[in-house]
Amino acid sequence: VVDVNGQKGPNIFGRDAFALFLYTSNGIIDDLATWDNLSAPLTSAQRESSFSSYCASGDGTTFHGCFGKILNDNWQMTY
């Protein structure tokens, strides 16, 4: 888990805290693939689905899909 601004708030997943997963089998950093029995690297559509199902509908405590959305959107937070 990476908190991009340290101790400062808001400390909410998808805003300033993100979970990155390193898949050692292929050296890829991606979003959580095992949540829906997927395998890394995820497709853009899989990342969007995970974002919609988890990160966008969460209360700031669900980290699934947040990092994948940023990957899809060229490292921009568009949500």
C-alpha cells in the first residue's frame, strides 16, 4: 500500500492511498487480479470493471480497482 502524501489526510483508498500488487511470475505491477480469479496483467476492461464494482462504489476503505483505474487513464486521476 502506498500513501502518496504520507500522514496528511484524507488517507482514503483511491484518493491518496493505493494498493499496488507485484506479480513475481511476470514482474508486473498491476491491480489485484486474484480478487475475481483473473491473472495479471489485467486488461483495460477488467480494470474498469474492478473500479466500478469496488473502488467507485466503496466508502474509501475498499482498495480494489483504484490503482487499475489510474493505470488505464495514463496515470491521471479522472474520477
